[in-house]
Amino acid sequence: SFIDMDKNSDIARIHLGLLLSSLLNMISTLSELCDGFITDRFQNTIFPHMSKLLNLMLHNVEEMNRGSTASGDRLLRKEDVIVLNALLDCIRRVFSADGSHLSAMVPVVGSIILPFIGLDGDSGLSAMEATKALVRVDSDCLWRALLEASGTGIPARRLLPLPVQNSPKQTNTKSCFSRRCLEIIQFVNELPEQEIFY
């Protein structure tokens, strides 16, 4: 769990998760309503705490994955799933609203949330939507990681026509993670030309 408490305090954990979810919703709403107002605070104050929670949850999923037959967000406690989904939704909403102001954060945020794409359930889908918001801002920062994770690989001959370069390699089995990465690559290919932000 993201906070160590007694086993008798499951209700407190759930309420703490709901409180944190509500606070993240308020941050997202501020970001959507006040163009650029929360950008500096998000970058320097809010996201460092969010990244610590995300890294802790990822570590917990990896630890539980080693000894469990369950998969995805079923490995996390209910309150952790609530918080994880709130964190990912906050990232999606903030980058959708203030993306041009936060473009320098895309590589860092992307590297933290990309592993969550492979989770089953709502958390994996939330991570995918958050990643789509990031690639709308700057797809180049995540392009290599998405190509490698999807099993497509990085083209050896860069001068091939674009459709040939982007055609996926055939693999026998694709994990949920690689399928979703491939879906994001297809999403990026359909995006209109992006502005360059400085």
C-alpha cells in the first residue's frame, strides 16, 4: 500500500485514497481552467510527489507480480487502484490542458507511466490515455521506447518510405503491454503535424 498503516485501518486507507483523488481532481480542474497558472507548481511541487507515489506503486506491482497468478491492477489494493487511476487521470488532464507549457517534462513523465500500460483493468487504460496526452505534446521523446516496447523495433534503413518503416514486425505473441504500445504508435501516426514548443 502507498502508506503503511495497521491492517485494522482499511477504511482510513480508502478515505485517504478518496481524499487524494479529490485533490488531484482539483489540480486537474485548475489546470484546465487557468491556462498556464499551475504549470510551475505542477512541475516543481506537485509532480515530484506524484512520481514518488507512482514509483512506489510500480515497485509494489513488480514485487507482487513475482509471486502471484493475478495480473494488472488486481495486484494492488482497492485504495491503491483509486490513487493510481487518479494520478494517471491528473497527468492526462494536465498535459491535455497545459501541454505546451510542460513539454520539457514529457520524457520524465513518460518513462514513469509507460510501464503501467501493461496493467489489466482500468489502470492500464488510464495509463494509455495519459501516454496519449503526452505524445500529443511531444511524440519524439517517447517514440523509441514505444517502438521497442511494441516489438516493432527501430528501423535499420531510415530512408525507406514512411509506411514501410512503420509497418510492425510480426511476432508470435504480443503481450498486453506491447499491443497497447503499438496502438499508441498508430495513434501518433494519425496525429496532425505538431507545433514546436520552446
